[in-house]
Amino acid sequence: MKDWAEYLKKGLVKEQRPNLNQIEQQIMRAEKDLKTFKLVLNSDPEWACTISYQAMVRMGRALIFSYGYLPADGQQHKTVVEITGKLLGKKFDLLIQYFDRMRRNRNVFFYDSLDTNNEAQAKKAYETAVSLLKVVKGIIQEHNPQFQFKF
């Protein structure tokens, strides 16, 4: 991605050496989040959506970490969604649009305590998160062949 300089100048990211442990922690926690989703879905679809969204944020962070950057501002979620989209490219525009919609819904849920999702939407959120996980693992493994993910 050629826009790193712009993000650095705006203070949205900081440079850091890629830390494989940090990347792995984010991926492992995202996978755990997706398991937790299944436990919560029937009792609270809204919270299940939020869990799927959080897993996606962790995956986006892992992807950004793998390029040697760290989200560093007060709007990290928005920055992670935006940079993840740029790193994945046009092929994944619909996935990133949905990720951003999930971000906005999560804000409404978190800050206004309003339910914005139902069980069907929660299941779509989960499917989107699983798709993003596979894509992110593939890209990270391309940059860092020492990672051996089980897809």
C-alpha cells in the first residue's frame, strides 16, 4: 500500500517491527471470539454481532501489524477498517463495506445501547468474519512464510 506515509503523517499509525507473537495473539483471539459467538448467538444476537465485529478488528490489526505498522489514534476502529480495505483491495470491497457497517452498528449498540441486529444479521456477521479470517491468514502467510496457519 502506498498510503502509509499519509497515515503516518496524520498520526493514525506508527511504524513498528513486525512482531510475530503480536500477530499470532490477534489471530488466536479472533478465532476464540468466533467460538464465543456460537455460545452467545441464541441468547443475544446483538452481542454476537459485536463479537464477530471484534474478531474482524483483531484480524485487521494482525494484518496491519504484519506490514510493520500499529494503529495509533483515537479512532483506531475506523482506521483499521479503512486500512484493511486498502490492503485487501477492490476484490474485497463488499466485505469491507459490511465490516464498516458492523463498526457503525457496534457504536450504536455500545454507546446508545440500542439493538441494531437480529439473529439472521448475526449469522451474516459471523460468515463475514470467517471469510475475513481466511483472507487475512493467507496474506499474512504470504508475507511471513514462517506462519503455518491451519485454515
